[in-house]
Amino acid sequence: MKRRSVIAGLGALLATGCSKVADSSAGQALFKASNEWHRKAQRALTGRKAMAPEFSRAQISPYFRGNGSLTVGTPAYAAALEDGFADWRLKVTGLVEHPLSLSLDNIHRLPQRTQITRHDCVEGWSAIGEWTGPQLSLLLEAAKLKPEARFIVFHCADRLRGQPYYESIDLDDAFHPQTIVAHSLNGAPLPERNGAPLRMRIERQLGYKHAKYLTMIEAVASLDQIGGGQGGYWEDVAGYQWYAGI
């Protein structure tokens, strides 16, 4: 736990670095180098298959706050929420042999994983919750990644500052057993503030990597053409580290 907290602190420090430095070409090179150092150091300390700590039901936080977008804020989303997301589809696309379009019923029928984990936010707060959903690896195996696929990108329905939210991870985290497409929190359907109807849980990384209001999972060879090329919304607009391992 102590080692996890130290790494989380380092990640937060690097993610919230000076914007003036981040805006310079030298600063961009520095952040890129520090990001790669962070990824290698974290995996050297914990191993590629290391599991994030899991907790008992007695340790679940009484309230799991929302953060970032608290809703999608469109008439289409409001209608979907009212209808219990009966027509919501999750696409798995990109560099795959068999593109998928899954309903919530399809997702509920897959083998499920339930895990009680701690969410660590870059802003300094944390909460423990019980999440349920299929492992991302099941979806990727069903879609069958092409050999050139190296990253998995998450596309979301919510928008921040007029831009759609997006995030990405490498294949090590994509196939990690604790990386799930969650549809339930604490035994109930995801609340709107927490990303209903689907969100990612990437338990070995900080909270901004856990994309909410998920609509599409895309396999790509490079992140250069995704958003501003840094692999995620906050990475592009605020210089956060792409690899946010804890």
C-alpha cells in the first residue's frame, strides 16, 4: 500500500507539472521522457501482471463521488437514461478481424468479474467501490486484434470544453485481469455521475484513465492520430502523463 501511494504521488506530481514548461518543445520532450521513465519504473517495481489491492465489502466508501463530467448533457443521453439504456451500443472496432456492436444485454451475458478496489484521483482524493463487468480482454479476444494493434483507445459520449473525452492504454493493461468494462457500482447499475451505462476500470492507473460514458473501443497501431497525439483528453489539453500507473 505504501509503495502504491508513493507511485501515485509521483504520478500526480508529474501530471500536474508547470504548464509553461509543458508548452515548450523542450518541456514536451522532458514530459515524454518522464512518462516513459514512470511506465518502466512502475512495471519494474510491480511487474506486468501485478494486481492492484482489493478490499472487503466492509471497506467500501459510503459515497463514491463523481468527477469530471457528471452527465453527458445531451437530449439523446437523457432519453437513453430514461429508457434504461435499452438501445445503447458499445462498438469494438479499429485493427480487429471481427468488429463488434454490443448491447448492454450482450455485455451482461458475458462472464463477469467483481472487484473491490480503490479509485485514486489525480486531485488527491480516493474512494473504494465494488465494480462489476466483463474483462476487457474478453471483448478484445472476441474481436481478434490484428498483429499491428498496439494500443486500445476508449471513446466516450461526454464532452469537456466542447471536445469528446477519450483515453488509451497499452496491451499490457488492456489484457490485465482487473481491467474491466464496468456496468455496476456497489451491486447496482452505474449512477449517472459515475459514467452510466458503461465505464472503464483500469485499476493500476489514476482515475482520469477510467473513461466514462463509454461508446467505442478502438484498437490502433499508434496514438499519433488520436486527439492531439498524446493518447488522452487531459494529456492533450493539460500535459497529464499518458501512463498514470500507481
